[in-house]
Amino acid sequence: MERTRRWMLGVLVLAFVGTSAELLLIGHTEEIMQLLPLILLGLGLVATGAVWLRPKRTVVQLFRLLSGLFIVAGVLGVILHYRGNAEFELEMRSSMAGLDLVWNSLTGATPALAPGGMIPLGLIGLIAMYRHPAMKPERTSTTDRGNE
């Protein structure tokens, strides 16, 4: 399991670096909401290094929390991209509605589903930490319990 865990962490590093490069190349830095994925990806790199080098209980818990935030960010990003496209479409054609609006919003200038790519990153992170050895409960020895 440890070998698989290390491979998954390696895949995450590649995905974090690649996704960060992509966002920087497309100029996804114009406002704070656009910087959030980059900040999250940077934190992901740091957290991956931490869990690789010092897999302590607290580090694993923080890594799990961060992985959950990747999932939340992916869902919110899809919603924000979709809404932005929908608003643009309605400005262009205020009478647009129904499936026509949905289709045009999904295929608009902003890639509506692209932020969803953060979701599998979070899931991979959670799976990689599944049954992590650092999370095993500590055993108390009989000498610690005193004379019972």
C-alpha cells in the first residue's frame, strides 16, 4: 500500500504543477477568485511534500482537509464558470432560456467544466491517505495503565 500511496502523491505533484502552469499561461490571475485555485495548488504542493517527508498524524489530517477543499473548490469553480457564461449569454440575448441557455453556458468562452478537474485531485489525495499508518490509534502499554 505504501508504494501505491507514493505513486499517487507523485501523480498529484505532476497534476498540481501542470494545472498551475496552465492557469498561469491563460492568465487566470486577474482577480482574487481566480487566484484561489493557484493558492490551493501551491498549498497542495507544500502539503504533498510534507506528507511525503513527515507523515505524522497532524500532517495527514491537514492533507485530508486540503484534499476536501480541492473538491469544494472544483464544485464552486464549475458553478462560478457556468454562472459567468450564463450572465454573458443573457446580456447578449436576454430572451435565451431553457436548454438553449444551458448549452450555450456550458460551451461558452469560459470553460465551464474545467474547474471540475480539481475534484479528482482532491479524491486522489483522500484515497492516498486512506488507512494511512500515521492515523492508527496509539496503543497504551500495560505499564501505562498502572496497577489495575
